[in-house]
Amino acid sequence: MALTLGPILLDAEIELSHALVIRHAHVREHEDTGFRGIHADSTDAEILAYTRNQSANTQRFPAVPPRFWAVFIREGGDQARLWSVVENRGEISNDGERRVFDVVVSEHMEDLRNRLVIGWRSPRTWWMRASTAAGYPVVGIADAEPVPFPGFDRLVLDHSQLQAVMREHRYASWRTALSSVAGIYLITDTRDGRHYVGKADGAESIRQRWSAYATNGHGGNVELRGLDPTNFRFSLLRVFDPATPTAAVDGAENHFKVALDTRRHGLNRN
């Protein structure tokens, strides 16, 4: 049985009744309206701006569009490649000719951006309800392009990025690098600026330690339980060869707790 778009949307927790599927085409200027379109070199910001501007004619676009819009870009005569899923937060202006919506890029189906290609059966139709597009065939899902590892001293991740690093194929080299070292790491609660200094030593690598944070947000640390991990930012203070004596790693951890004063004014309890 051929794979179709519907199960992919549902797997991404997008209810079909709460979504549109849109296919943009590369048109520098629309002949009927004179409005600027998009082209092969359009930036993500330009595509997003183009998406949020819609016709005030409710025969051309729904009077009350749903929350999620899966936005594809035309590719060939009868195919479309996923650009992004955006979240519609409501109409913000209407001059009688154009309506502008507050739409933001969503994390839904983020791992399929620029990879998912579907067949588009209705060449004259540029949007439809997701329940209609659900039966459209998946033509292919391209391999994700590897993301180069930036280096230990340049690594700064928020919690959602950390989760992606720990699960997505394109970050395989990152996981390999993080598996190769022990070390001292820093978690910053960006809501109030407080720091937590932690360590991975002995048989535990940075990858293993950070996998716990990706899974539950607190990594088993009492100090972090009850805090919102979406506010956390992860970075490395110092890395060690896994064979480094535990006492040396402990000494470095204590140094950074003192230097950053994380016991009195941060999130460390000891």
C-alpha cells in the first residue's frame, strides 16, 4: 500500500480538520493582481511573508482558515516539496483586497522540511483542506543533509535543538563527537539567567548525559525539576578524554561552580 500525506500529518499530531495544505508556485508577479510572488532564490523570510498575505476574497481563501498550514513549493508539473508547516494565529489586517495573517514557522514536521515530496493531483488548485490532500501520494523523502559539527567550544543548544541532535540522522556526527568526550557543561535558564554546572565522567560521556536532558528536561537533577526546559540553553565549559581521572574532572567542576557562583546565585545545591 502506497504511503500518503494523511498518516504523516497525523503522526506529526496535526489533525486533518485543523489544517490546510498549500502549494506555492514560482511566480515573480501575479498577472491577475500584480502582487509579487516568490522565486527559486526567495529566502525563508520572503516565503513566510508571501504566505501570510492572502486574498480578502473568501472564494479564493477560507474566511476562517485553520490553525496549521502545510506549505509546499511546486516542483515539476505534478509534484510539491514541503517548505514548512506554519501556525496561523489569526488575521491581523484586512484592507478589503488583502488579508494579513499572523503566521509563524512551527516545529511540526520540521525534520521533513525540504525532504518530503508529494504528488499534486490538482494543478489548478493551490490550496485545499488537509482532509482532501490526505490521499495525495508521497513521491519520496530525501535523505537529510548532514549538519557539520561546529566544535566543542562553539556548541550552544536550546532544548529543542538538543532533542534534534539526539534523534535526527543529520546530526550523527554530533552524537559521535559528544560520545567521545567527558567534561563539564553549563545549563543556563534563559528566563532568569541562573546557571547550573554539571559533569559527565567515568563511563558516562557528554552524549549520554545530555540524552537524559533531551528525554525528560531535568536529567535527574533535583535542582532542575519543576523548571521549564524550553528555557534551557546547553553549552560546554571544558572537555576531557574519557580516561581522565575522576578527581581531575571533579576539580574542574568545582572550579566552575566557584567561578560562576552557581551554589549561591545559581542552580547548584552542592
